[in-house]
Amino acid sequence: MSRFKKEQKKGTPRISTASLPDIIFMLLFFFMVTTVLRETQLFVQTRLPSATEIQQLERRSLVSHIYIGPPFDTQRYGSEPRIQLQDQFASVDEIPSFIAAEREATAEAERPLMTTDLKVDSDTKMGIVTDVKQELRQVNALRINYSTVRGEVPERGRR
């Protein structure tokens, strides 16, 4: 004799997770592409001067930036040009320790290739820039770059 089984109620079918890794990697790739890494929050204005003959730096990981210009918040900090190292204002005396910290963060073989980039506002007087350059000479940071924007150089007196 044969037995007949009653059909049991079937539950909900299981969800296939075969495509789950594809979805996760697609989301990971999306967030990697759209995320902007913050370099430095600027507290000084740096309207860069224009130049016609410019070159782009090849290895940005070996560049230390020094920003010089009038502060955005003139009520709190005044209107005189200030020096900004990373995310804070600094004096000329703090530049050697900044350069030393940047050198320590770099591999020893690449230290001679390090460049100091001066991003100076176009209306800043050269006195503070000369002081910064003197401090850089004292710590033997002799590779200096001045940041500019591509454009026509205005003739003297036409500004």
C-alpha cells in the first residue's frame, strides 16, 4: 500500500545572498570615489599671484605647505598677514619644529626630495616671506616652491 502525504505548507523562500558581495563592493567603490579628503582648513586668504611659466609638482606627498596672508576673521585676528602651518596660526619661530615634524613623517630616503610650498597672498609684503625663508634656511629646507595660478602677469602700475 502506498501512502499519500499531505502537502505541507511551504514557508517563504530564502533570499539569495549570492549578489551581496557585489553590492557591498559597489557601495564601497562609490564612497571611495565620492569622498573628499580634507587637507587643511584655511584661516588666511591666499589669492595667489598669476604667472605664465609654471610647473606642477610631481610628488605631492613630499610637499609641506606654509600659508601666508591676511586672516579671514579680521575682527578676531586683525588684518596683518599671518602664517598658517597645517590647521593653526603660527609664528616664524615655530617653522623649524614644523619642518622637523614633516621630515620625521617622511621616509629617510625621500627627505632630500622634500619641498616647502609657500602659498602667499598676492598683496602680502615680502618682509614676512623673507623671515620665513630665513627660518627655512636655518633648518636646511632649501627646496622652496611659490604657488601661483596660470594667467597673464599684470604690468606694473596697472593693478
